[in-house]
Amino acid sequence: MPKKESKAPRTKHKVEVDAAIGQTKRLNPLEVKLDPQNPRLSREHDKESSPEELLEIMIERFKVEEVAWSIVATGYIPFDPLIGWEHEGVTTILEGNRRIAAAKLLLDPTLAPVKYRKRWAELSAKLSVEKRKALELLDVTVYTDRSAADIKSYMGFRHVTGPLPWPPLEKAGFIAQLVEQDGWTYKQIAERLGSYPTLVERHYVCLSDRASG
């Protein structure tokens, strides 16, 4: 039996996005893409979704309307960075898809699926002129390599071991990306996320067992 681990080691400091590598740009939410490879899209067919289908998924499964109500009430508040990947002149949002989805739908409710369009038109109408103008250009830290270690470390810190944890299946999916696509070892993942290699391995093995079962 492996020795029981009482608690994860503390990270020395919060992982920050390196601005020297990522370039901050002011972008219109309507001109950026949602990420079909978002780890939160744990169902395999989600990965092939069109932009329209991604918005529908965000509305139905990720409480985007709550984010929109917050923007309507207090305006867009950039507490946490939006992170994007620029490829062939197009920026895809890697971190902050819920916020971008809400912004898109508030700025242009016709993007919503027909069955939700009236609701989003009503929400959009509640957005003041000042808040709408502020929402039209948002700061996004843009990278040219979507596999940059700083991006993966930041997302992992926030959503696997940090303050805004994803559900277990989504955590496991993110770890699987790091192992299978980026070639990280359990030890490397644990060091960057402030966890233990054995715990990282358990997440990965559980996902593998689920896929094979």
C-alpha cells in the first residue's frame, strides 16, 4: 500500500503569466475564438464543436448567464488574466472561455442559439452604454505557442490544485493533455502545480480506466 499523503507541498508563490513571453493585446471578444480543446470540454465529441455549438455548450453547462449578470451589474472586472494563443492571425482563448462567451453574447445576442436568443437579447439590453463600451476591448495576454509551460502551469495552478478547481474528470483531462500531448512527467506536473506525483498519476490512471471501461 502506498504511504498516505496528508497534504500537498506549498508552492512558494502564485504562478503568474510571464508578460515577457506573452504579449498583452486589447481585443474585441467578437473577434476571438473559444477553445474547442478546452479541458473543461470533457466529452470527446465536444472537441469537434463549431463556434456556434461551443456557445451552446457554454450556455447549457457552464453557467455563462451568471457571468453575464455580473457584467451587467458591475461591469467587466479583470480580476484574472485572459490568456490567448495566436495562430495564423487568429486568437483562441485558452483561459477565460466563460468570460469571453458571456461578453460575446452580451455584445451580440444573435450569436446565441435560437432557443436562448430572446433571453440574451434581454440581458444585452440591460447593459449600459459605458459598460458595453468597456466590454468591446479586453486585455488578453497572447502567446504564439499554446503549449508554453507558463500557460499550462498557470491553468493547472488555478484549476487543479488552486482556488478555482475543476470537477475531477476535467482535472484528469487536463493532466492527460500534459502527459500525452506535451510529454510532461508526473514529477514535472506535480512540481509546477504544487502537488504529488502519485496524486497526478491517480488522476491520469482514473481517466484511462474510464476511457477503457
